[in-house]
Amino acid sequence: MKRLFCSALLLLMGGPSFADVPAVNAVCPGHIEVRVNEGGPVFINGKEAKLHKVSESFFEAKGSGVTVSVSVEPDGYVSVSYTGKGGVNGVCEVEEQD
């Protein structure tokens, strides 16, 4: 029983969750793959990144030497961009959104 309680507590204490973050998948130049689960977390190349809410419609995730920016437009469209080492940056290709 104690073990089950500890496991549940660890799950609840996991990374931050942000209700405003939509689920989206994107591929950025340089073979950077981004997966955002609804409410977080964010994965960059398969590794969980640290998620930061900048505003109600703008989020950043940092990890693997990359900062990924996720912007949500009023109509629900999501755009993703990145900044890498040495200031390299660009717009990511977002998989089709509903």
C-alpha cells in the first residue's frame, strides 16, 4: 500500500502541467523533433524539456541545447519555432492540426 501511494504521489508531482498548452507535433530544421502533449510535457528529440509559460498563448520549452517556442493564435492555430546553439533559429513544420 505504501509503495502504491508513493508511486501515485510521484506521478502527481511530475513536471509542470499547463492547461493552455495544446497537443502538437513538429519537425524543425536540423532534425529536431518536437512533441507537445496537451497540458505538457514537451519532448525535444524524445527527451522531456523544461516547460515555461510566458503568457496565456505563448510557451517555451528548453532542453537538448534547444529552446522551442509554441504560440497559440486566437483561432487555435499553433506555430512552433526554435533557437539552437550559436543562435541558429527557424520555423518548424507543424503536423496538420484539426
